[in-house]
Amino acid sequence: MDPQLLALLVLGGASLLLVLRVPIAYCLGLAACLGLLLFFSWRPGGDPDFARGLVPTLSILGSTTFGFVHNFELSMIPLFIGLGHVAYQARITTDLFDALQVWTARLPGGLAIASVLGCGGFSAITGSSVACASAMGRIAVPEMLRHGYKPTLATGSVAAGGTLGSLIPPSLLFVIYAIFTDQSVKNLFLAGILPGALSLAGYVATIVVWAKLQPSVAPRPALAFTAAERRAALGKLWPVGLLLLVIVGGIYLGVFTPTEAAAVSLSVAILIGLARRHLTWTGMAEALSVTVRQTAMIFVIAMGAKLFVSFISLTRVTPAALEWLQGTGADPALVVLGIVVFYVVIGMFLDSIGILVLTLPFMVPLVEGYGFDLVWFGVVVVKLLEIGLITPPIGLNVFVIKACTPDNVGLEQIFRGVALFLLLDLVVLAAILLIPGLSLWIPAMAL
Amino acid sequence: MGPLSDPGLGTPGRHTLLERGGVTAAGLALVTLCLIVTLNVISRALWRAVVPDDILLVSELMLIVILGPIALVTAEREHIEVTVFTERVGQGGRRLLACLGHLAGIAFFGFLLAAFWKLTLKSWQTGEFYDGLLAIPQWPGQALATAAFAGIILRLAFLLRTDLTGGRERP
Amino acid sequence: PGLAPRAEAATVIRYADYGPNRGSRAEALQWWADQLKQRSGGDLSVEFHWGGALLSGKATLNGLSTGVADAGTVIGFFTPSELRGYNLGDLPVDNSDEWVGLRAFYDLSKHNAAMKKEFDKANVAYLSNFTTGPIQLICTKAVKSVADLSGLKIRASGPYGKALAALGADVQRMSQADVYPALDSGVITCNQNYFYAMKAYKQYEVASYVTELDWGQNMSFGIFMNKDSYAALSEKDRKVVDAVSSDFVDHMAQVMIDELAADRAAMVKGIDGKAITIEKFSEADRAKVVADGKTQVDGWVKAASDAGLDGAALLADYEAKIKAYAAEKAAKGYPWAR
Ligand code: NA
Ligand code: NA
């Protein structure tokens, strides 16, 4: 069978299964298995011989999958997920929020600002946006509601702030992007810093403007903190500061590698928790259990995707498609715009890791073919995926926040709450697209 | 997709001892690999790395971290799905779709099971090992992975039976 | 069949390589593919799958033996047991002339019966070979003697790592990509490397001393083919493959010699203000290093014998070939300069 026809058939089959609610991992994995079997059994111009095709099929399935799960660098994924969960259980996250709250008390929307800053700080020690939203959601949202904040601001700010989790390094999405594009994890991490900081600043500005224009959303609490209290609050920041130092020292100063940084910071977080007696054995077991289950889930889907990539690469369908696209003479800027619109639309419905593994096999050759920088493109994609976390109808962060707010706060309210932040996100996205330096300056300085 | 559990399908029943053991083993493996790396970073800074072949040991432990929990994750129906197109499907239809998913999963992991079985067999026959100080043989890790795939297939078969009969879940 | 004229169907060789499609090794592979096409009159063409997209370095031997790809770059390091004989090419044998070493190792791999048996068993055919060029150390401080190696933190890999450890070094394992920051921050003092990779990874920017050990090469990586795909070639095509693959050895050696010399000169002269200083061991110290390498080789011979391979005979054959090619080079110079 003609390989490119086969690729189209398999792609069609996988899409059909996807629509029929078959888990993404199985859709991609099974499509890859059957595609490989047909590819090896049915050489162009000949008759199918499945007995013969099975040998190379099983060989590539075995070695590709094994290489993926038997992997030192990828231990970064469970370690950075675990760091977030342990930091939460060890009350490091709570302390962070408490301390920030003291310092932002006088600002309009001070608690919301503390929440967003807390998200930013927590993002710097965890790899996952959803972990970020759920940790801050559990801590900050009830606090804001208690002080009479309107649910739209209380939930919207944390749902949006949570999206910093993947843009500010460390970041699982960058690690997965690095695997599928063969880019350096470190460079991607560095590239995320400025766009992440810009988003964070933007969110804070959004809150200030919103609270000024509509003071009823954020009543000023009667709390006033003394200078001594503020100094004391600073003291609560040392665990986050220490973890940050480990990660920064490891990844950015080269004292150790990103993988080592992940392991050392997790060890440090556990030690801090145990030493301060905040981390109980139950809490630890809970954190580990959630971590390994999320890890397994992520790896199963990435495994399916990895096999799918092997199959697609074997059929050479992407170079052919790229040649066709370039033959149409489309303007590169238009192509980028098309990609952005595509990700915004698909981001409304799908989960970020799912989108990443589904689209990268096709996007990367395209983007490379047009001569764009893959690190810059990684930042663009991650920002788009983050936006997808808070767009209706499927916004994972919004769901997570919903799960930790009282029942009288509806999903629509939260989606309305993120609207302003989404607007800001579009501005930041435009900046990332138009000023590649935002992403590329820091990695360039580091080498 | 999403944290909202699907009311149309049976809630997860009891997990087998092996499934729960898999999660525990994965958690312990994660802590162990974390300790190995940390220990080597510290000892390397002070003197010299004390754990030999740390990269290989971590890779072996990663097998447990990743594959240990997959049967339980499957039992809890935690795999990510695209749900937008089938939101209006009724309970019966939802169950049929779930069965399709289980079948696809069984087929996919069936391929992987066969592939890993062959991989294990070959490593066993050639006596292949990882080049390093400890000369760790390749087959034990691969055999463990093979067993994990067998476990997940078994769990999918149970889920299939549950969803076909509409009955309560039992391992 | 019959008398009707039949157009010879073109054979497409699906090739799996672990590395990127740029750099001199990729260019040399492209040369191999171009020569195949040209000399077979268009019968043979090569379809490359770069960057491990089809098979990673670890998976290539198995992938070739099962027919995932028809040909590919096999790295012996990943299969220490299955390719025990072929792993001889990575051992610290005093053999640092690119052409002499490569030619000798190619001859051994292509014609030695024990090697042939090993490749047959793995269901692959050996076609040709690569080399990294001689092993050197790039360091953040001057390392001038064996005594300097004691306690020194060196990133090294494979048998050379073991050999350096035996000389008292504190050997660390990390990927070449992680070396730059590790040298910069002082996590390691030295890195075992080859001139072209020092330049490619810009390690000269953070470490300005290179100790020229000229201590053997890494050669246990080459071009292999699925045995059935090889056997299925027409007699004529197989002869073309063999001839081109043999010429590839000379081509590869010439490319490496020119490139290493150019890279060395560029780094000594300085790039953007960063230059390296070349250090050398004294004759006595270099003898110590070579003797230490000999211990590693002896260890390999023993392990090979334990596994049922006559390591001593293989080594003797290899050393004889090194001697013969060294003599040829002394008498006639390199083939491309004759
Ligand atoms: Na993060
Ligand atoms: Na969305």
C-alpha cells in the first residue's frame, strides 16, 4: 500500500476513535500499532504478509516504548509534579500565600494580587498548571470569599494565575515539547521566564484596574499589618526561597542538571516539611500517590504519541504535506496566524498534554520548514495551551477551581471571572509572537 | 477529560492488592530515585559520587514509577479522553463507547505485551546488560514492564465486562 | 521470468541514524548515499530517517535485525554482550591515526570470522565504519601529567572512563550537552572529548586547556544492514554497496583528519577571544596511560573468553592489521594524497 495513503487512513481511523471517546493514548497507540503492521506487511506493489510484518512491528513497538519509559532525563516529570504536591502538603504553599497577603493588603484587590503572585511563586517550583491552580485554589479562593470578594474575581484570578504553572519554569509542557522536538529543556525553561513574568505582571495590573473600576468586587479588608508583622511575613518565605535557589542554581547556574535540580528540590521540600512537622506521613503518602498516578497517566498518553510519531515519520507524509503547503506560496506570517487560531480553537476543547502530543508531529516540520525558531515556537505553543486552560467550554483550570469553591459559585461565574484575564493573555500572546526576543534573549545570554 | 467523574459509568470498585501495591511501589521508587540523585549531587560536590551507575538505576526505577500505577489509573478511568463530541450521548450509549475504549486499550496493550515479551526473551537469550560498573542485566526490568502490561489488559477486561453487563465493578 | 525485458526495480534502502542531519558525519553518510546511487546507475537509493525518529541509537541493532530499517548506524556501546567483539573498537588501544585505525578496524570487522559470526547471529551485515578521532581531555586548568589526574573530576564515558578511573580520576557520567555548564560552574574540571565536539559544543569558551592524549579512538559505531535486505540485493548492487562502503572508510578518515586539524587550529588561534592551550604528557607519562589502557584491553579479552569469544585471537588480528596499515601509511602516505 502507498505509505502516504496508509498514513491518511490511519489518521482518519485515529480521529474516529478520538471522537468516539476512546482515551487519547489508546487512539494514538492502537493507530500506530495497526499502521506499523500494515506498513511493514504491505510493501507498495506487493501483497500483504502479516506474519512477516509482525516482526519489525513488535520490534519498533518494544524498543521505542522501552526507550521512553526507561529514561533518566524523564524522571524530571514525576519529580517536578511531586515537588508541587509535597510543597502543598508541607504547607509551603500556604505560607507563601500568607506572607504575600500581608504585603499586598493595602493594594486594591490585595488578596487577589497575593493569590496571583502566589501562583507565580508556586509556578517557579512546580511543573504543572493544574497543580498550581488546585493548590492556590484550595488556599486562596476560600480566603478571598471570606473577605467578601466577588466570586468572579476570587476564582478568575486564581484560574488565570494557575496558568503560569507551565510558562514559568520548571514546566512539564516544556519537557514534553522538548522530547517531541529534540530541543534543550534548559533553553525552553529559560525562554519561558520573560513571557511568564510578563503574564504575571499583566495579571496583577488587570486586578488593580478591575478593583479600581469596580470597587465592590474587592472590598478592602480592615486588616492593617504592622511593620513587625510584615517583617515576620518575610520569614515565612524562606522555604519557597530555598527551593527556588536550588532550582535556579541547578538549571541556570549549571551546578547541576535540570533532572538533578528536580530531585534535589524534591528532597529539600520533603526535608523542610518533615523538619517543621508540617508534612505528615499521610500527607506524604497522599502527595506521592497523586504524583505517580498523574505520571502514569501522562506517560501512557505520551507513549501512544511517541509510537504515533514513529509511524508518521516512517510514512514520510509530513514532508509531502509541507511541500504541498509551501507550494501554495502562503505567507509565513499567515501560516503562524493560522497555527495560533488553530491552537486557540482546539484549546477550547482539549487538554494541553493531549493537544501537544496530537499536534507536534505535524506542527514541528511545518514550523521548521518555514525557518522559525523551535524554542520561540515552544513558548508560543505553551502560552496558547495555557490560554486553553481557561477558555470555555472545557477549561481544566476552571474545573479545578470549581472543585474547590462552594456549590453556589457556578462555572459560568468563573468563566466570566477569567474574561478580563483572557484579554490580557491575548496581549501577552501578541507580544510573544511579535517580539521573539522576549523568548530568546535569556537563552541566548545563557550560552 | 477533566476531573469530573462520569456519572454514566460505574464508580470504581475495589482495587486488587496488586494494583494498590503497584502505586505504593511507584511512590517508593520515586523517593528512592530522588534520594539516589540527591545523594550523588551532594557527595559529588563534597568528594565523589557514591552511587555507581546512578543514571541506569534511576532509569530502572522509572519503569516502576511509570508502569506501577497504570492498572489502577485505568481502573479509575483516569485516562484523558475527548468528550466534546459525545456529551449528549445517553447512559447506554456512554457505556457502549466505554466498551469501545476498553477494546482499543486491550488491543493497544496487547501489542505492547507481545512486543515486551519478545524484548525480554531476547535480552534473556543474549544475556544483554547495560554497560556500566554494575553490569545490570536488561531482562528483569523488561520482564517487570511485561507483567505491568498484562495487568492493565486484565483490568481492561474486567472493565469491559462491567460496562457490558452494566453491573457493579469487581476486580 | 522468460525472455521479456524486465525493468530492474529500484531498491530504496531505509536508513536509521540516531544523529542530526547536519555536521560532518551526516555529510559523509550523504556522500555514501550519493555514491551508491551514482555507481549503481540509480538502482540504489537511500531514504534517511535522522535524529532517532525511526530508531534511537540504543534500538538500532535490534531494529535492523528485525527489519524495521534496512540499514542504520549501530553503536556497539548499547549492546556490550551481543556485539562483544565489535566493542573492541572502543577500547583504549594505542591507535590514534584516524586512517590507520579506521582501516584496520574496518578490515577486522569485515573479514574476521569471529566478527562475521557475531554479526550473523544478530542478523545484520557489516558495511562500514565511523570514528570519533583521537580521545583528548579539555580542562579548566592545565593537566600535564598522570599525577595531575589523581582526584580530578572528569566527565568520561565507556572504556576510557574506566581507564581514567584506574589512573585515579574521579569519573562522572553526563551527556555532552550538559558539559558546558558543568565545566563553567566547576562541577567537573575535565571532559573526555574529541576536537570537533569541543568546538561544536563550544566547550573552549569555558575551558581553555586541552591535554592532547592522542589515546586511541572510539570506533565501535558503523554502518550495518539487515542481513536479509543485504542478501536480497542483486549481485551487482551488492558489489556496489561493498565497494562504496570500503571507500567510505577512506573518505571518513580524510574528513575527520581535515576537520580535526581545522578545529584544533581554530581553537588554538581563538574564537571570539577564547583560545585553548595545548598540553602534552611526557613520553614516560604517556607510556603509563597506554599501559593502563592495556589493562582495560586485557579485561575485555578475559570477559570475551568467558563469553566464548576468542578475544586474544581477535585482538592479535586487530594489532597485526594496525601494524600493516601503519607501515603502508609510512611508505605511501594517505590514499587521497598519493
Ligand atoms: Na512552573
Ligand atoms: Na479550553
